[in-house]
Amino acid sequence: MIIIYPQNRLQKPDYSRLKRRVFPYKHRLCSSSIQSTSLPDDRFNLFPNQTELFLLSRCNSTLLGGSNSELQKYKVNCSGKTEAGPILSMFDGDPLLGSASEVCEKELVVPVDSQRGENEGIERMIERGFVLNWTASNRSICESSGGKCGFNSSTYHFRCFCPDRPHGWDCQPDPPDAGKNMLGLKLGLALGSAIVVLVVIAVCCLIRKLKSDYSIFFRKKKTKESRSIDAFLKNHGPMP
């Protein structure tokens, strides 16, 4: 798989290897083992001049005659009788594609470079592969950090390939003082929590002291008043 900069183009010249299990030679192309593959629509779209080639198999030989005789020109040249029956190859947008779908049971769609394959056979067109546009919003970020955009075929995710190892976004290492900053943050939080606890304790102590002072003052005042009354009664006698 090749990524072409800076157009965000993904060229897949090894499509023949990917598809070799399905289309290595003509006898496999004419077998019943053909199957379709797909790519995520949210990440890829076909580059201009790329189109979809339809391979229709298990076609009814009887229905290919008569009013559908025009479909004969789309038949793939298979030697002898095939497991998949007559096979037709048609490009997307062909006006007879609908008629072909009615007389054939199985359908396979393969992206191909239609412009370069005008004078080539179907197999060669398939083997050469196709070109995709891919969406990678972090491509410039990856490149500016010294990396190259790549693709993880097992997860369908793009990766930034850096001198040390692949990264998900860019090649920038973690700041050297990141650990110190984290330690400072933890120490700051611990110190702040301790200060809050001390303030709460101080407020509680102050409230208790104020309550105690008020109680002492009240008792002294009450005792003084009681003594004044006793002295008055002693000097003037009881009230008449």
C-alpha cells in the first residue's frame, strides 16, 4: 500500500495479492469462489477515473438469448463449462446492467482504474488495482512532527510512523517536565487541602472560645448582681 503526498491519495498496487485468492488466474475468475470485498465509506472514496466493475455469475444461459442477446458481448471467455455458469463483466453505469442483474444470480463489485484499463483485459485491470482518496485530518500534524502517515490494515486506522515507533497522532514525545508538573500539582493539592483543614479547625476553636468567654461573663455578672442585692438587704433591711 502506497500513500502519495500531499494529495492524500492511497494507491493499492498490491490489490492483486489481496485478491489473488479470488482472481489469480482465469480458471479462478470463472469459478464459483468469487466474492466481493468492501472498504469503510467514512474513510475512503474512489479517486477520479476509478470506477466499479461488476462481475455477474450464475447467469441463466437460456435468458441470455433472445431479447437479451446483447448481453453476450459482456461474457467472460471461460474455457469449458464453469461452476459459476456464464459470467458477465460490466462497468458501473452501463445501460444494460439492470437487464444483466435480472438474468444472473450472483454479483461481485471490484474497483478498477477504467482509464488505464481501456485496452486491457479484465484480469489485468483487476490485478493492477485501484487508487483511493482517504480522509486523514491529522496528516499535516504527523508530517510536521517528522513522521509519515500510514495505515493499519487490521484496524482500518491511520497511524503516524515515527523514528521510534508508530503513534496515533504525531511524533512529539511527552514533555520532559511532564512528570515534575504532575508531582507539583499533587503537592499543591495536598498543601491546599491541609490549609483548608487547618482553617476549619481554627474556626471551630474560635467559636468554642467565644462560647466559653460568654458563659464566664454571664456567671460573673449574675454573681455580682446577687452580692449587690445581699448588701442592700443587709443595710436597709427587708422591703416593707
